[in-house]
Amino acid sequence: MEKRFLLIGIFFLLAAFGAMGFSADKVLFKSHFSDLKENWEVWDDPAASGGQKSSQWRAGLVELSGIANKDKKVATILLAGEPSWQNYAVETTLLNYSSRGYLTGIIFGYQDPEHFYHAGYNFELTRFEVEARTPEGFIPLASYEIKYPMKEAIPLKLEFAGQRIRLLANQKSVIDVVDGRYRNGRFGLGTSRLGNGRILFGPVTVKSIAPASLPALEMEDLLAGSRGAKIITEAFAKDFSKLIDHEGTLIGEHKPDRSNMSLNLSKETLPIEAIFAFPQEKEVEIHKIELQLTHKNFPGQAEILVSGEPDGSFVSIGILDVKPEKNSIQEIPVNPTKAKFLKLRIHSLTEQPNKTLEIMELYVYGFDPDKQGMSPPASTGIEAG
């Protein structure tokens, strides 16, 4: 009897949510751009300039004017939807014929010209980006450096639900961030400095989604140069930077393009060390660390230390006595630890006459604490609703 009443209750609850317009996967908007004049609205940055005095959006979909601004930010937006829209996903494709153009992609959470998000690909900087427009300017939220294929219509999907912002390219998650300053707003397509039909948008579909439908957060590769991590020590900086050159591809299999670090230490005194900063020097929570070796010249003992300041006091969190195994990936045991900076210290080498050190990659996995409920305060400029 209790089970029967429970099922009846769930039925009426779902019916109530449907009546309130909260049904997931409902198509909110669809366009092949034959309706540019009827269902879309153009916003051009008053400070922008280009080959023409205003943007030239044409069915296809392309922007032909080359309109741009001094800040190298979005200069024109093609808008649609309602200000009250929240918890939705925008799907389109982006076809690249040239490497020219600043951040080009999806506008969402748009409330006015000073309150919105922009996610897409920056063809000048060769990376995916998500940023928030505020009265104080544009705030970068995340980036992922990766080559964008030429003459391939790459599917883009932007999921905007609750505080979660998830950008997918070719069905692969490239950026996943949490930011609670805007929870609703119109959507659109935005760009800057294109011209001559170099970038082509595909048809657009907008669907409602439930925040709970997004996949659970997974551990990220925190110390990847492609996501903004960097080396901050000067000694052997170019060499140590090869430990974080993790790269991927948008088409086909994941084939990292990596070069290993190779150091001649015949004139150096051990230990030798390097300090790395996590992306935007933000605090991360470290859960797992791995060292990938080459086929020769192995380190003997490696130590990981962390700190909240680049010139602060570093605390040891793990030591690995390396096994001389060719092309192996060996884990440095650590407890979950929060840090902004990481130091790799090599205490010794395996027995070798030439004192050469080779390491392929350093992987640090964990979470961004912001994604675990520590999201930033809402902007004071406008109520998100």
C-alpha cells in the first residue's frame, strides 16, 4: 500500500513540474538562421570598429564585417530567447576556415551588455575559454589550450544549469566550471574580428535540462599547461615545462603530443627542483600524483612539496623511490591536500655515468574546490533570480 501511494505521489509531483514548465529536454528554440530578422536581435559593442560601421550577420551563419574592439573581446552578439530562461543547453557547430578571430562561440545567461557569460574558442590564442562579463570587465573563468581542426564542423554544446557551466566539443568535455553570479538569461552567438566568412556557425538548438542530469564531477588533470598551469622557477624552466605539456585532440583517438624532459646534470649538485603554479594560481585539492618515465636515465628519488605562496614555506606531501622500469607510470602516494603551488624535488638519480635525468610527464589529479560548493558570491550588479 505504501509503495502504491509513493508511486501515485511521484506521478502527481512530475505532473506538477510539467505544468510549471520544468520538463527536461524540452526544445526551447531551434533555428537554421532563415529567421534572422524575425527571431534574433543584434547587439554591437558601441566602442567596436571594423571594415563596416556595424556587424553583418548573414544566413549560413557567418559574420562578415570584421567588427572588433580594443579589448579583443566580443564585439557583436546575435541574441534570442527570454531573460527568464535558466537550466538550458545550447547546441551548434563551429566550422573553421581560418585561424583569425578572437573568442567565438555561445553567449548565455545574458541579462544586459554588462552581465552575461561567453564560452567558445579563441582562434588567436588557440584555446577554449569561458569568461563572465561584469560591470568591471571580463573575468576569465577557465581555459583549455588545444588545436582546433581546420575545415571540420565541430559540434559545440554549452550546458548552463544551476551554478554549473560545462562546455563540450565533439562530445568531449573541455571546460567544466562552477560560477553562481548569473543563473538565468537569454542566449546567443558572439564573436569578434572574423570577417570574410572565416568561421561558420551551424544550426542552433536550445533545450531545457535538469541540473541533476549533469554527470558527476570527475578528477581533473590539474597541472596541465593546456589549462593554464605554468612553471615559475627560472632554472631549467624550458626543460621542466615539458613535464606539463599535456595536449589532446578533438577528432579521433586521444594522441598526446608530448616531449620529454632531458637534463644533463653533470655540472649540477642534487637535489634539483622546480616550482609550478596551478591555473590562475587558484587553490586546488590534490588527490593523486603520477610520474611518467621514459626508457632510460631514471630519477632515483622524487619528492612533492606544496605551498599557498610561491616564495612561502613548502611542505612535503609525498616521496617516491622510483623503480627503474621503462616507460612506466608510477604513483607518488599523497593524502588529499589543498595548494596553489607545487614543487618537484629530485634528490637522486639511478646509477649512471653521464648524470642525465629524463622524465616524460608529471600528472597531478584532483578537484577545483569551487566545484564542490565553494562558488564565488553573486555579482552585485543585477539579481540572478
